[in-house]
Amino acid sequence: MEQPQNPEHDKVSSYDLRTVRDWFDELDRAITGHMDRLGVPVLQVGFGVVFIWFGGLKIIGGSPAAELVANTVYILDPAVFVPILGVWEVLIGLCLLYRPLIRLWIFLLFLQMPGTFLPMVVLPDVVFATFPYQLTVEGQYIVKNLVIIGAALIVGGTVRETDVNDSRPSAEEIDA
């Protein structure tokens, strides 16, 4: 037996659904607004901590990646090269934490990144369990740098947003 149609009931249900949808939309806007506002600063601090930490480990001789670095750049003395790389990474981390040095951070990072992929060419047996798709732990350590590159592009894309040294006129000022 079919239920009789109640237009008032349909209005209430439709109203309740719209209210829930509006509430969810408002909540969603608030959450994504906070994510937008906090995302890049949290990314910068996270980057800074990782680079300072990993670089510091190379300086003090405690890096699990030191052997991989030494075997990759075998033409240089690892006792000299690994700590120098560590200092480079600490410098990258520090530049990232101080906004006026973001451009220097980008430069230093993008000079370093090609070298991080070098073991894939020089030491494929260390990087791949099965070439070309099954990575070892060392291979995973290297491939994660693709995420670092992508995140660096995001942070680098914000460098002009609060550039207090940029004295050039804006598009609005030029049009005026």
C-alpha cells in the first residue's frame, strides 16, 4: 500500500537537508581556509626541521644515508664529502626557516636535488629490488624526493606574496 504524499513533510525534509548541506559547506570552508592559511608555513617548518636534522646527522657521522652517499660519490673522500653535504643540508633548512632567504633555499635545494637521484643511475642494484618498479628502502628514500620537489614548487610559488623588498609597482598602480 502506497503512503499518501504529504507536501509539508517533503518541505521539512528538503529544508533539513539544505540546512545540513549549508552547515557542512560552512564547516568545509572553515577547515579548508585554515588549511590554506597554515599549509605553506607548516610545510616550511617541516622542511626546515627535516633538512637541519638529516644534515646534522651527516655532520656528526650518524646518518643512515652516509654509506649510500659515499658509494654514490665515490670519487670524493666520504670523510670530507658527507659532512660538507650535511652542512649544505643544514644551510638549506636554515634558509627555509627565514623567509627573506627563501630564494637562496630554492637555489640550494635545486642544486642538490639532481644529486639525490644519482644512486638510481650509479647504484641501481642498491636502489631497485626488481628494476624498474620494486624499490629497496634506499630507493624509497630517493623517490620521496619527488614529493620534496613538488612541495618546494608550492613554497617557492609563494615567495613574492610577502616580498617586502619588491618595490616594483603592482598591475593596479600601472593601470592608474
